[in-house]
Amino acid sequence: MTNKKHGLMLLAMVLILLAGISMVSANDLNDTSQVTKDTSQLSTPSNYDVDKVVQSDVATVTSEADVEKITQTSDTINTQQNTSDDKETTKAITKGNDKSLKMVTDTIAVTSMADINSAINSHTSGDTLIFNLQNDILVTSGFNQFYGMTLTFNGNGHTIDGNNVNEFMQPSTGSVVLFNDVTLTNMRKGFQLNNPCNITINNSKIINNNLGSTFIDFNSANCNITLNNSIVANNKGSQGTIFEMKQSGVALVNNCTIENNSATGSGAFMYVTGANCVVNVTNSHLNNNSAQGNDGGGVLFTNTNANLYFENNTFSANRGNRGSVINANNAGSKVTFVNNTVENHTVNSTNQGQYPNAILYVMDGELEISGNTIRNNMANGTANLFTISGPTNLTNNSIINNSAQGGSIFHLFKENTIANITGNYVAENIITNIGDTFIFKFYEKDNSNPPYSYQYSLPVQKAIIVDNTFNNNTYIPPNSADGKFVDILMSNFANTNNLDVHGNEYVHNALNVTTWDIIGKSSDNDNYIINATVTLRSIYNDTVRNGTITLKDKDGNPIGTYQVVNGTCNIAIPKNQVPAGTNENNMQIEFHSYFKHYQYYDQLKYSHITVDAQPNPVTLGNTVTISGDLTDQDDSSIPIVGGTVTITINGEVYTTTTDSNGHYTLDNVPSSVGTKSVKAVFDVDLGYERSEAQTTFVVTDEAEKLPTDIQIVLPDTVGKVFTPITIDVTLFNVTDHPEELVSLDGKTVHVNVTSATVDNAIITTPYEGVITNGKYSFEYTPQNAIGINITATFDEDEIYAADTDTKSIPEFGLIEPTLTIVADPTNGYVGDNVKLTATLLDENNQPITDAVVAISIDGTPLSYLPPTDENGQISITVPNQQYKEQPYHVVASYGGKTAVYSGATGTTEYTISKYPTSVEITPLEPESVVLNTPFDITVTLKNNTQNSTEPLEGKAIIVKVNNEVVYDGTNGTTDANGQITFQYSVNNNNPFTIEAIFEGDEVYEGSSDTEVYTDEIELLTSIITIDIEKKTVIVNESVRIYGNLMDSQDNVIANAKVSIKINNRVVATVRTDDYGDYELTLTSDVAKYVNYLQYSNNPYKVTASYAGEPAVILGDASTENYLVTKMPTTVTITPVNPQINKPQEITITLNNNTVSDVVNGNTNPISGKPISVTINDNPVVFEPNQDITDENGQITFTYTFDDTIDYVIKASFDEDEIYNSSEDSITVTVTDTRIPTNATIEVVGGAHAKEEMTVTITLHDD
């Protein structure tokens, strides 16, 4: 047993060291191993590049020379000791052969700070103390200093009340402190970390602290804090309310709720100013925190090179001036913000220029924002949702339903900013332009108009905006004097060579404006009539002509919405559908455009100009025509009408203007022979940038050669991308007689096919062929849908003049691919991995490779998907699926490939069910069920999936007997066999019902079983005993009746009623005690018992009976007798020595003499009783009441004995209802006290007759 305890304690110590500084492997716990100090590293998120995680030592590393060796031997002592306040402490001391180290682990029950400090004082560095709180603790002073100890506080749900002391704890170097299940409250400061140490807080609460500055003050490097599964709420501080990291350290926060904390300065949760700090916050809720200082940071503020990692968190309604969530303001910082939800924030700002407030404010550091959901946030004034400078990856985010009331969604600036904006879904956002607002704003230097002048801030270096989706965003601009409006997408970008915008999707983004034209308003008898035209134009777009008109009544309530097609909308509204008081003149009318977005290059769109000179060559004195087209570079079908074109021919300048088709011409007659240079220039105008083109022509003085006509013949119809087409080129000799046209077979022609790539690179493919049978034919396969320009040229020879023809195919059809997605399995169970396979094929069922396919599950996009493989497939395994009542809806979407493939969508569903279970109660054997005798109830829980009987271990089963819970998860969970077994006993013989219930969990469905037991259960019998302490008593003497009550199983029956009858009459009911004993004492001072303490010739019969309990136990009775006799008496005559004829006082005493009185020599006088006295059988006659005994039980009388004979004195007491009769007699001899005498006679004289004689008589005694 000693070794087992020792092993468990060592294991506990190892776990503590793993959570803090050192790591000890399981192999290090053998008898000859050594334990060395080590450092741990931060865990790397599974979906995050290892190179992106900064490793940090969480303890001071010692050299190998400093490593202490611990040799474990069997010399282990388990002791029990008592602390000063008699609290029991379990101590395990492991002694090694190396006497230099003793490792002590104590587990101590504490009730006060005095207990804690006393334990600390009695231990030393290297010791481990485990404090088990027995109650709430009030801190009356801070912790005593402790050095290199490991302290664990198991709060057991109790509170440590800081009592508003200045400082709760200051761990020393190498200390490890762990808090489990404890509430830390009412503190001015929690932890002052002046030395490298480690603190872990698990399953706890940090609440309601009114902090002087911060809760944990990192005032030393290499301090580390881990906060798990805890609540941090309602705390107030100055800056870094919970963590102020002044020195390098690590803060790990996981699965916590951080809410309602505030800072009068910056960082309502964290304030990070120490170099190389690491902060990792995952799976947490950070809500309603606020920082009131100028630098904000409603959750976190840093101005150092910190490494900040946030993943799978929810941020809601946090507030701070610069950053409602985060203000990271250092070029060396690195912020990784992955798979978070940011919602319900409102940020206000009046700052101008490049530094407006925002939810996320990151200056100059490296930033990654990926896979987040950013929704339902509002930026007011000049505030943005995100203000960013520095290297930025903004990828695969959902930016939904946000509002910018004068700022932008994303504001990027400064020359160190390289922004990669890829794969985002931007939808349902509303931007109201009260200044200069966009979804993406790239701030540019402006030296001309303070306060917007930031001469030290160069424009953003590079931006890549690729494969994003912009859906249903609305832009509400101010009114425009010229009817032109800027684009909602992004602001001006200084160097368009460093801007890459392609592959984006734009759907139903709306320009909501009210400046437009109404041709007329009128009414007839039945209708109001509105005839409207729309002639708006976006700066970056073609004329805005399609959209909707919304009519509202005079109070602004909608009447109806009507389509605008090609700039025209004619409306007739029945008057009976219009509220009273509203007419055609006071209706409110709004126009909402369908605002199509184009690729963005600059504030001005790019123009494209061509130039040609024909004929070429031209004979001196003849006219050469200079011509070309001026169009939108992005869409050549859009002509630039009315553009001024400056044409320079060998230094001579001419001007012309484009017509309605964007075409221009200029006729010129050369004045000299030679090669002439031609430059056509369109300067900045009409919302377009400058463009130019050059060519040459030759002027000769030779006779004209035979004219030719070269023609490009296109097919009647063109197909789709990758579908070959045949192009013919014909060459004829031109005469004045068309019927005489001659095909110039055998002549060589040259053809150039010019096409553009999706990123506007120009590709020219040359062909050369010989005219045969009137034509040269070649096959061309388009690589995209943009269209081609074809130029066919015949170079002059000695007979025939040169000729050129140009044709265009404006576009080819897009390939319409098919996208399918399947899930395997389609019906799975919780924890299953679901493999999703999307297949993208073209119209010929050929795979489309290297394509980006987005996959979402229930609207949540999956991140980091690879492109399609050689089979046109993407396969991704979604791990560890959780139960969902409805099927998971999977959507695969392909946005298409610009000018090649159209988009495609595929859907599927799969269900994730909980595993079915079965609960089975093992039937009870009748012989096992005996009243009041425990018997086993066994319940088995199994996985009831088809072909599976897997027992389920570690699950809570609720067992009810007759609907009363007798077992639940607090008693234990199922074992490795899926079973629980516990003992239960019944206390009656009624049928009973056992119900076993498994309520289910996130993985398994619930199930239940019921067993009804109806077999007869034999009743118990009772055994009652009775005894009487004295079976013979005298009148009014107490009678003690007692006994015991048990059942037939030798169990005492406690608290049962026992009825006591005497002579068949109930005199009392008593209850048995915890031992089944009962007792009744009859005393004469209780009126109802007096009758049973009186003399009787017959014994009193006493019966003790127990009625039993229905359906449980049968009754029993026992009888015993006692006898009441009269009290014995004694009459005592006090001896006398009477003298004759002298009155003699005689005393007679009447006593109650019990046995004990006789033994002990006691007398109990009886008063008030008559005594009869005879002397020599002659009754003595008394005066009235003289024969009645007094309080001393005596009578006294006087008697005179007149003779000297023997006298017999008899005294007697006659019995009455209480006392027996008694008598006494004594014989007394009367003493003659008279003195004997002798008489002598002396006669003198008288001898003679008549002689006088004298006679003297003398009397003498003897």
C-alpha cells in the first residue's frame, strides 16, 4: 500500500511539472532513472504552418552541469502528521541515495490564509504543496515568499476573496502555481511576476476585481500564464486589465469566456509592451470588453514585436478608440487571425487621413486574416472596420452585412503594405459615402490639401485582388454634379503596375442614387403616370441604364418597385393603390442601379487606340487615309465617343474626333516620297487615361502596280473556347470589272491572329500560306473567350500591289462545365470522417485541372482547398463530424475561369447521426431479492449499430426504482464491459419497477430499459423481548420495563412504536432507539401510572407488542409479570427505666422499613398513623390525637408506674391500604427508688406507772 501511494504521488508531481516548467517522460519513473529539467514549447495549431509559430522557452534553461539527479529507491516513507491546528496532512517523502535532494509533496486541507502561509513557511524550494480549500478564504494579507515551489490550489468551487489587498501573490524564480475550480475576486492586483515562473488557471473564475492596474503583472522575462476553461468577467483596471505583459512571456488562453471587462487606458484584456511576447487565444468568447484610452484595444493593445495568434474565437461588441478588438502598433508584430467570428461591433471615429479608428488596427506588422466571419459590424464617422499597414494576407473571409457610414471596410496604407486579398466573400455590405469610402481603400499621399497631407507616407506598394466574390453590396454616394460616381470596390491606386485584379465575381452590387432625369409626370382619370429615363454614368463603368425605380408616398412608404430596361421605365399606377394625399408631384422616386464592376486599374479607365495608313505604299500626289478606333481597353465593344485624337505625320500635327463608333479618319496628301511616321494620341479625357499608337507608310513616285484585294472570310458561326474554327483568306486581282476578278493562286499571304490573355497580355500567332484554288485556309483554336483580331497581308511584288484586310471575332462562347460533389458516407455517425469529392468536367466530360473550387458546408466555406487534380477532382476529408438534426448541406461552386469557363455549382447532402444504443437490465433471480438485504442490479450499455455489440465505457446511467433515482453518473460510469453494478435493497414486499436510462450525449443516442419485479418477497418477522428490572416492588416503587426489538435477520428495528399494556390496558407507547432498545419506567409521580403501583393480591401482567409494518415485517409481543406489595413497617418502643410512682415519658416510633433501609440502617418515619398501646394488657387511654404519629413518626405519652412489678408495654400499628401492620413490646421492671430506713426507739423513764417517760424515735436510712 505504501508503494502504491508513493507511485500515485510521483505521478501527480509529474503531471504538475508537465503543466508548468519541466517535462518528465514516463520512462523516467523507474528505479534507476534520472529526472532532468527541460523546457516546453508552445503547441502548434494543426492548421497553421510550423514556421509561423514562434517558439518560446517557458522556463529558465539550466546547463547540463546544473542538472540535478534524483535516484529513486525503495526507501519511501509515508507519514501522517498534524499541523498546528490539527489538520491532517498526508506527506510523501522520497529519499534518494543522493542526499543532496529531497522531494516533498504535501496535500493539505486549508481554511484560511494562515493555513497556506504556515505550510509555505514549513517547506522549501523543490517541494510541491497541494492545497484543498475547505471553504471560502478571505485574504487578510498577501502570500509569504516561496522559492522554486509548485503550489496547486484545488478550489472545490470555493472563493478566494482578495479583500482589496494591494497584491495577492508574488511567485519567486522557478515557481509553478496552479489554480483549479476556484473563484478569484475582489483583488487590487492578483499576481506580481517579478521572477520567471509559471501560472496555470483551470476551470476557474476571475470576476469582479476592481484592479489598481492589472490582474497579472508580467514584470519579469520568461513568465508564462495558461488560462483554460475559465470565465474572466466584470473586472476593471487601468491598462491590460487581466494581463499586462511588460517583459517577454507567453500567454495561452483556451476555451474561456472574457466579457464585460474594462480599462481606463488600453487593453481591456491584455496590454503587451514586452519584447518577443507570445499570445495565443483559441476557442474563446470575447464579448463587450472596452478600453477607454486613446490607443484603445478593446481586447488587446501592443506596441512591440509581439506574436499574436487568434483562432476559433468569437468577438462581439467590444469597444476601443483605435482598435475595438486589437491595436497592434509595431513593425515587428505578427498578428494571425484565423477562423474567428467578429460581429456586432460599433466603432466611431473623427480622425482624418490614414489613421482612423477601426475594429482591428494593425500598424506595420505582419498580418494574416484568414477564414474569418466578419458580420453585422458598423463603422461611423471616418471609422473603418479594419485599418491596416504592413504585409497583409486577407484570404477566404466572409465579410457580410457590415455598414460603413463614411469610412471603408478595409483601409490599407503606407509603402510597406503588400496586400494579398484573395478568395473572400464580400456580401450584403452597405457603404454610405460622406467622404471617401470603399470596400478596399488604398490611402495615397496628398501634399496639397491638409489635413490629408502625409508627406512621410508613400502609397501602398502592391495589391493582389484575385478570386473574390462581391455580392449584393450597396453603395449610397452623395449627389454628383456631373452624374458620375466612383466605384464601390476600391479607391485610387498609385502604381497600377503593382496592382493585380482578376478572377473576381460581381453579382447584384447596387449603386443607389437619386440624381437622374424624369421625362414627365402626369395623371389621367384612373392612373398616375411616370415616364423616366436614366442617363447616369459611373466613373469606372459604362453608362448605368439598368436597375429599378422605387416609388414611395409622400411620407416615404413604398408603393412599388419597377424595372428600368435600357434606361427607360414607364409606370402607370392605379390611383386607388396610392395613399390619400399622395400624387404624381409629391411622390418620392429613387433609382437603384445594377452596378456591374469591372477590373480596376486607376481612377481613370484605360483607353486603347489603333492607327493605320492606307493605301500603303501610296504614290506621291495621292491621298493616304489615316484611321483607327478608340475603345475601352477592357471591353473593345465600348467605343469612346467624341474623343479628340492628335495625329502627327513626320512632325506635322493634325487633330480629329471619334464618331459614334469610336472611329476616326484623317486624309492627307504627302508632299514628298519616303517612309512617313504616324503617331495617333488620345490624351486624358472622358474618364479615360492617355493612349497612343504608331505606324508608318511609304510614299513612292513609281507607276502604280496592279491592285489586289485580300479578304478574310470568317465562318458563319463560331463555337466555344477550345473548339477549332476554319478561317479562309482570298486574294484577287482588282479591276474595274468585277466579273474579271482573277484569283491570284500561287501567291503567298501572311496572317497574324492577335489574341489577349485574361491578364491582358497580347499574343500574336503568325500563319503563312499559298493561295490555292482561290483561297488559303487554316485552323485556329481559341484559348479563351476574349476574341481575336485577324490581319491578312499580301506583300507587293513586281506586278501586284500590297493589300491588307483586318477582321475581328469579338468573343467566343464560354465552356459550360459540370460540377458534381459526393459525400462518403452519405449517412454517417458522430466522429466519422466524411470525404467530400468534387469533380469538375468540361462539356466533353474531360477533367478541368488546376481549378479553384469552393466548398461550403451549411454556408461555412472550407479553407485551404487545393486546386483540382489531373482528374478534375478535389477530395477533402472533413474530420470528426458532429451530430446535426438536419442533413449537412454541401455546396461546391466554381466561379469559372475568365474568358474560358462559366461558373458551375454542385450540391449534395449527408447526415451525421448519433450512434444508437441499447440499455439492458440483467433480470433479477427471485432468490436474490430478500427484504432489507442488498442485491446486485446490473445494467449494460452497448452500441446498437448494426453488426456491433460494442460495450460503451465511461457513460452515465440513471437508474430509477419506482420512479426514484437510486443511481446516476455521480456514483460512477460504465466500465470496460459497458456495465454498472450497484447494490440495492427493498424494504417492503410490494412489486417494484427498475428503469435504466441512458440520456445520450453528443455522440450516442439515448435508450432505456424497464424491468418489473413481481415475484413474492417473504416478509420479515420481528422478535420483541421484555423484562422487568424488579419483579416484586412495594407500593409506589418505580417499575422499569425494558426490552429489545429485532427482525429475523438480526437487524435492530430502530424508531419503531412499541405498545406497553398492563393487565390488557395500554398505558404507554414508546419508540425504540438506534439499537432497537425500548424502555418505560412507571413512577408514582405520573398520575396515569399510580394505579399500577398499588398493592394487589395478584401480579400485574405487562405485555410489550410491536404491530409490524405492512408489506415489510410481521408484529410480535412478549409478556412479563410484577408484584406490588404493601410497605413494611416497624414499631419501636424506646426503652425506659421507670421508677415507681414517678411519671415516665414513653416514646413509640413508626417507621417504613424497606429492605434497603434495613441494610443501610436508615429509618423512614411514617406520620399521621394511629398507634395502639397496652401496658400489662391494659389499653392506654390517650388524649385526642395523642396516639397519632408526628412528623418523626412518633407518639409520646407519660405513664406512672405504681408498683415494682414487671410491666409489659405493647405498641401496635394496624395495616392500611399502603402499609403492613407491625408491633413491638418491651418488658420493663419498675425500680423502687425509695431508701430503706431503720427506726430506733429510745424510752427514757416510764418505768413506773405514771412515770413520765420520754420516748425518742429516730429514723435512719440504711
